[in-house]
Amino acid sequence: MSKRRKKKKHHDEHMDESWLIPYADLLTLLLALFIVLFAMSSVDAVKFQMLSKAFNDVFTGGTGVFEFQSPMPEGQMESPEEQQKDVKRNDKDAAAKDQEELQALQQKVNGYINDKRLTDKLETSLTDEGLLVMIRDNVLFESGRAEVRPQDVKIANEISDLLIMNPPRNIIISGHTDNVPIKTARYDSNWELSVMRAVEFMKIILKNDKLDPRWFSAKGFGEFQPVATNATEEGKARNRRVEILILPRTANEPQ
């Protein structure tokens, strides 16, 4: 009877599970290692350094397998806030340089205007949108027509030479009219006339093989963007115009 009881007691005993403790520790360390390896793949060196230091403190008391050399030279690691400040500073410097280039280009165009004695027909202004060159319609076109007059093709060609820049810039050519209604066999509205004047002028400009057509576009605004009152003949004359807008380099480049 006693032998049977001893045998039964032997089967009730549990297996030795002491091996589970080092096994669990090993799994924990492997998990920590994979987390650190993942952190190393991130471009954020600051976060990586903080994460790695935390694991050092927890598992090795600040020394051991997780010690590493900084992925960036000492003194060159920046926080996200500092990186953002650097980006803004660089953007500001680029904008200032771009503005200086536009000012130099404006002086070049103004020199041409003065040399040709066209101050009453061409003018420039530097705006937030870029450098604007305004050309009165009576410099280029007959009343109610969109074709550049033969005698004014030379002026258009000379203006095209002023637009040669390296690197180039996006340029928008736009047509504008006064508010006097127009209806001819060719144009049903001022809007159509303004569009065609911009296109015809741009076609003359782009005969210059040093200009890339990909950087140019044409628009027509009709009478809807006046720069002066249409109540006087002088105001109407100012509103009838072609404009060349030379954009900052921060504007989108052609694809």
C-alpha cells in the first residue's frame, strides 16, 4: 500500500521551471535590441540618443551593449525646434537673395526704358508677386486689334532680350482692356481681345531661341483688373495694357 502512494506522489510533482526566468530575460533584451535598431533607422538622432540612453539605464546601468557613438558629430545635433528655425532662416535668406536679383533686373529694365525714352509707355514695379513690367497697349497694338504692329516688333524683341535669365524664372504675360464694350467680327468681348493680345505678344517674345517656352504662360483679364479709373480717357489708356510678371524663384517651377 505504501509503494502505491509513493508512486502517485511522484507523478504529482511539477517540473523544474527555473529556466523560464533567464529565457524571459533574454526575450526582453532581444525586444529592447530590436527597438533600438528601429530607432537607429530614424533620421531623428536626438530621439535615438534619448531612447538608447533610457535602455542603457534600465538594462545595464548606463554601460554595456547599448553604449554607442553619436551618429552626428558632437555639437552638431539639433532639436526639431532648432532644425525648424534653420529651415526658416534658410528660406528667409533665399527670399532676400531673390529680392536682390529682382531689384537688379528692375534696374536693367528701367535702364532700357530710359535709353529708349519710353517712360510714358512702359513702367516697372516690384511687388510681393514679383517684378511687374507694364506696357501700354498703344505701344504694341492698333485699337481693337491683337496683332503686334510691324513697327513695334523691334521693341518686343528687345524686351525679350531683357527676359533672358540664368537660371530662368516663370513669367506670366497678361492682357487687359478698359471697360468700353467691344464686338467685332473677330472678338466678341474685351476678354477675348485681352487673351489674344497676351498670346500674340508672347509669340513674338518666344521667337528668341534663348528663352524656354516652358517658363511662359499667357492670361487675359479683360476689363476686370483695372489699375485706374475708367471715368477718364487717361485712366482708360492706363487700363489698356499688357503686363509681364516675372515671378520669384520660390514660385513653382515647370515640371
